[in-house]
Amino acid sequence: MNKIQTTCNYCSLACNMDFYVENESIKKVVPSEKYPVNKGFSCIKGLNLDKQLTSDDFPKNPILKTPNGREEISWDSAYSLFSQKLKDITDKYGKESVAAISTGQLALEEMALVGHVFRNYVGGQLDGNTRLCMATSVVAHKQSFGFDAPPYTLNDFELSDTIIFTGANPVVAHPIIWDRVRKNKNKKVIVIDIRRSETAINADYFFCIKPKSDLVLYYTIANYLIEKNWIDNSYIENFSENFEDFKNHVSKFSIDDIEETVGITKEEFITLATLIHEGDAVSFWWTMGINQSYQAVRTAQGIINLAVMTGNIGRPGTGANSITGQCNAMGSRLFSNTTGLYGGGEYADEAKRKFVGEALGLDPAIFPTKPTLPYNVIIEKIISGEIKALWILCTNPRHSWINNYEFQKAIEKLELFVVQDLYPNTDSSELADLFLPVVSGLQKEGTLINTERRISKLNPVLPKPEGRFTDFEVIYNLGKALGMGDLLNGWETPELVFNKMKAVTKGTPCDMTGVSYKLLEEGYGVQWPFREGEVLVDHERRLYENNEYYTPSKKVKFMFEDIAENPVPTNAEFPYVLNTGRGTVGQWHTQTRTKEITYVNDSTSNKSYIYISKSLGEKLGIENQEEILVHSINGRSSKFWALLTENLPHDVLYAPIHYIETNNLTLSIYDPYSKEPSYKYAPVSIEKIN
């Protein structure tokens, strides 16, 4: 029996799992004991990765929509049709009339290749679904730190004495993280949220704030700490810039207003500020509750500012730390799956274009001269008729896109809609003009970069069935069909592409020139930066320990702004706030992958449900598990089963993202800097059906 170690391609932790294989059959799946991320532990999703190889849903050949229904066609026909359609549309409407949206669940090499084929050669627009989860943190890091470089190692959870989660629920969303927290016997856990989440229930302190009051809270804490002189003046003076302007800005945020503006009492506020002051190693952690907002970048930077001004960065157990969503969102951000250049560069930077071109052996003229369009603008331009073709790779935006009926409208406007996925029956793939089936992550090779910058190896556990293809192979073959010719030389295999991506990182903050497939196959992963010639001494490394940042001044920059007006506040007709997020540990995104797991199906509802407070249920005469109609200010409505709870404020509702009904109600509102959707706030009303 062979043991094959590979990386789980669900969430941003990218745990490693050991697969025991005999006669091309998986006998058991065990969490890798030595892997620094999960250390022999796994959630239910990782333990059931093999279920994705037992489905009967996988077609062998592409599927074409015809007047007579959906019909299988040959791969040669699919490549010919797809490439010719792209050529026809770009010839008629211009290169910017075609777009692709990828995913943080592809391997790094696949992301890089799709960027080469679709953006470099075709000249189309390209963004990734990491826009939905991590764009805010990317921009916040770039503006504050000078590069998209989250500072921490997961080991900091076990070294911190004061762990503050804000807009994060790791008990459900990142159970491996919660396991690391539980192992820390010398800690206080603090949760700031608008509901009493599963993590809040298990915390030492919970502060329930009003929806979208986070930034006011952070500015008020900053002012209070400054007034008390509970700050690290030496760190501020030596390693930061723009503090005096920040100090003047937050001076108008008074503790006297805290109950009205934020919803916690003065006593609670003082307790929270004192906990930050008294901690020796304070770590601040955030995820989608912060990132998905109409003023998200400045809110994330409000957290960064608190860590910096108290000296809680660059030391063990500290940091302003964003927790990523998908397994390879970090790879997506850095290697051309979003709107920037390979290696975290910008298309407008001539020196960077020249460097990347030389590293890849390409004429820099092949690269766009400006960022390609972000996700929301792609959808808007499809609806307006400016974009005519869309290629979706391994994501399900008919379900997951904010205000998701807008995606339905967009599809109806397209001349060509292509979906590449594992499953032909997602909400998106069923609408495709052309569906391209690919194999599971357990049957392909590549690398993933997790939330703590750790590069790990994706190894094939079982061979592909004859006639089936990986995402990499499909993208490469499309490039051949498009006529790329010599431009594909050196891009033939994942390892060759990985080596190209190494080359574009040389001398950058994310330098990984010292990493190789051979090194990764030792099974520990490697956090970037890891430069050629360096010796890997420690498997857990953090950034900024030398107090140097990636800004021109080498100092971290205090970023701030006036509080933005809520673009769509509640009103008399829509008096309640809809919040969204994960439902259970077993459910994942739109449930297209976890549907194979019997335990998850047996333990979760197949009907959409929504939590409302018991007090609101009593006021409206709603019984537990009663079907209700929820109306959104966006003009759409969804049916849910109402679940009454004491863990929500009176006027806040909470619906899991795993049901298509939820994003039917969310609003087309985005952060102005990151363009990340504001999933966490939608004014709604409730109607009893019976």
C-alpha cells in the first residue's frame, strides 16, 4: 500500500492529508501528522476529499447547448468551437470584449497559465473569485505595508496571550485555526461581531456591536489608547509614518459616543481597550466580516493601525492578520489570477513589466498596459453589452455573486458563455453554452499558497481516467487551438510553469526562488519569502521581525479616512439587517463539492434557512421552522425556514451563503478601493406566508 501526501484544496489553511492507495483505490485518508499547518488534525471536508472521485456526475466529454438540449461533443470540437468564437468576437468587438473569471481553488500553475493564454495572448479581461473574499486585505496590505504580505505564521495562535477575532468565525470557517487556539493554554480570546457566533460562544469576551460600526470602534479605541498613552511611542517613531495625522484624525472619536455609535457600553469599551493594553502579545485577526463591506479597506487598516501603534507586529504571537478564504487565494493574488501582473506587480509599472518579460522570455509588449477589469465591472459591462463572451473556471457565480440575479441577467446578454468545472450541474454550468469537464484536485499536480504564505504541493493521488483532463491541460490545449505556437514553449507542464513563476519573484517580497518541487515533496511546505541559496531552518516564519516594511520609506504607513455614509441604510419599509456567512463546518461555498459527503448531507438542511432573533419572532408572530418570505431593498425576495435564536440582536438576520436564496437578497455595493462586494449588509423586511 502506497502513502501519498497531498494538499487539501478547500479552505485557505491548505492542510496536508495522507492517502493510502492500493491497486488504484483509496483505502483511507489520514491528516498528515508532521505538516506544520494541521499537525495530524482535519475537518470533515478534508477527511472526505476522496468522495469527489466516486461521483457519477462527471462527464468524459465537453457538453454543448443545442436547440435540442445538451449534447456531448469531442474535445477537438470543443477547442475548435471555443477558440473560433473568441476570435470572431474579438475581431468584431475588440479584445476587451471577452472576459474570464477564475478561482482561488486552482493550482498556482493553472492560474499563471490562464493569465498567459487569456490575458497575454487573447488580450481579454481577467479576474478571480478571490475578489469576493480577499481583495480588501490585498489593498490594505499594499497601502499600509507596501506589498500584499500578511505577516503571521499560524503558530502565532499558540504564542499569543490576547487573541482578538473581529468579523471572523474560525470555529465554523477555519476549524484547524480553532484547534490551534485551543492548544494555547495562556490566552484570552476576544470576539467582536454583530452576532453571537459559534466562536463568540466559546470566547472569554464577546463585544456585540452594531452592523458596520467596526471602523468607528477602531478609531475610538485608537484615540483612547493615545489619550491614555497606552501606545508604543518608540515603535511609532522609528518604524511608522503618518501617525500625527492619524492621531489628529481619531481625536474626534470619543468614548462618550460609543454606546450610540457602536452599541457597546462605556464599561465594555474600557474593558476591551484595557485588554489590548495589558496583553504582552496581542494578535488581531479578521476575515470576511471585515473584508466584505462598503468601507472595507479602511476598516482593515483600522485593525492594522491598532496593532502597529501598540507595537503588536513582527513579534511572536502578534500581528494584524487577515485570514484568507480559499486554499490558493494567496497564489491567486500574486500570480495573475486577478487584475495585476505576475509576482504582485502592476501593469503600469514599466520597470516591472520589463523584469517580468525577461524572466518569462516574453516581449513586455504582450502584457496589458493597465489592470484588467475587476469582477464587478466585468459583470456590469456584460449587462451593458460591452463584453460578449465569458469563461468561468471552477467557480459558481450564478449562486455566489452578490445580488446574484444580476449574474443571470448577464448570462442572457452573452454571445458565448463557457464554464470549466468538475461538475456539470452547478447553478452556473447548467446555463453554459459550452461546458468543459475537468478532473478533481486529487488527480493533478501543482502548488497552492495558503493564508500564511506557505507553498505546498498538490500531488496526484490516483491517475486520471483515460480521456479526462486537468484544468492545466484544458487551458494549455485551448492556447494551442488559439494558435499561440511558440508562446507556449516552456509552459508545457506544471513544474515548468512553477519555475517561471519563481523567476518573476526574484528580489521581490514574495521571493520563492529557493523553492522547488523536490523541496516541497519533503512534505512541510515553505513560506515565502525563501530565496535561492537560503537554508530552511524553521518551518514557521513571520514577517517584519526586523521592523522593515516594503514601502519606499521602509516604514509602515497609518492609513485612515472619514467614516463613509452607509449607501443603503435601513428604513421604515426595510427595517432589518441581513448578515451572511458560513452555516456549518461541513458546508462549503455553494455546496457543489460537499454534496458528495454523506455526513454533511445528513447533518445539514437541504432547504434554505435563516436565523432571526427570538424577540423578533415573538414580535412578528413567527414560529420556529416556519416558512417566511424575506424581501430585500434590492427588489427581490426569497423563501426561508425561520430558525429562532438568542444569539442575534433584535433587528439582525443571519443566512448561510450555501443557499442560492441568500445572495438573491444582497446588494450590488462594493468597497471603492478593493471593489470587494459588501455581502454583510442588506436592509430587508419579513413577511409571514401563512
